[in-house]
Amino acid sequence: MKKLIVRAFILSLLITICCFAHAFGKETIDMKDIHWLGHDTFKIVGENIIYTDPFKIKKGDLADIILITHEHHDHCSPDDVKKIQKNNSVIVTTPDCAVKLSGNIKTVKPGDSLTVNGIEIEVVPAYNTNKQFHTKNRNWVGYIFTVNGQRIYIAGDTDYIPEMKTFKADIALLPVSGTYVMTADEAVRAALDINPKIAIPMHYNSIVGSEKDAEKFAAGLKGRIEVKILKEE
């Protein structure tokens, strides 16, 4: 009888450990699946291969989903889209970018939500508050999309905006260069509002900005939010 009780206890303990490990594993973000290709271009590998704002693509896998935030040439680049587009690629973008592209295109505006190839996508606003490069009336966007259970926010070209207080994301990809978008200091405030597990700086080392902007962003969040400065691929 004692042996049966011991065996039952051990089995129960093993089941508990396995359940805990499974739950913990779901919360772990595998950074090797997030590739920064420069500027605002990321390749994210999960249930689908997802690209954001493809620009100056050197090489890459064919995309299942392409997310484009607005029509500026360094975000909506038809030549770069063609490099990663296949017959059944789905492009999610704003109407003013859609007219430059061809294929399976879904046009969106802030506040929309949709599911593409099983990927849930929320469309959020992206705009400037103290400059005129990306005005709110243009309805340009960022995206929050879910990959392997993780909510990933790609901000697009935006300043620090009030709506960020409502965004829920595990990983936040935030511009830090200033000039056309928020500065590193403003991006720190954005990250604190969003409160992701991991924040990744972007929008530097290309049109404007440098690694110093990314480093300043990381320093501003030290001890509060983990920052990963990705190596450009």
C-alpha cells in the first residue's frame, strides 16, 4: 500500500512539474525567431513567415504575410515586396500603399482587426504629434499580431501617442531615431506605457539615427524592461 501511495505521489509530482514547464515555456520568447533586417524590416518566423515593412531586402525567405505600415518609400517598397512575395502571400497595408502593389492585399485602418492564415492582427494608430511627416488624418498604422502565443507590436513611424497606454504586447518593436519618429527618450516613455516583456529598438542606422539611439533607449529602460538590441542581418 505504501508503495502505491509513493508511486501516486511521484506521478502527481511529475505531472505538476510538466504542467509548470509547459506553462513557463509558453511565456518564453524565442528571440532567434525574430530577425532584424534593418530600418523597420523584421522577419518573424513562427506558424507563418511574417515580414514587416520590407526595405532594402538583401536575401530572404518567401513571406506568408507582409505587414506594411504606410506608403513612404522606405516602408512601402514594391521592388522589395516582390523579392519575398509568392502567389499566396497576403499583404496587409493601408489603401495608399495598396495602390502601388499587386497580389492578395487586405487594406486596413486604425481600429481594424483581422485574422490572416490563423494569425490574429490588430491594427493600431501611428502618427506624429509634433511634426508633419505622419499626420493622424492619413490613418497610417502599426500592428499587434500574435505569433506562437506572443503578442508582437510593430509601431510603424510614430511618435509617443496616448493610445499606447491601451496597447498590450509581449514584444514591442519601437522606433528610436527621432527626426521623423519619436526620440529614444520618448520611446522609453512608450515602452513604459506598453510594458512589454521585451522591447526592441528599430528605425536607426538607415535613413536617420545610429546605434547610439538604440543604446540610449536601452539605458533608459535598464532595470525596468528588458531591451534587446538586435544585430542587423
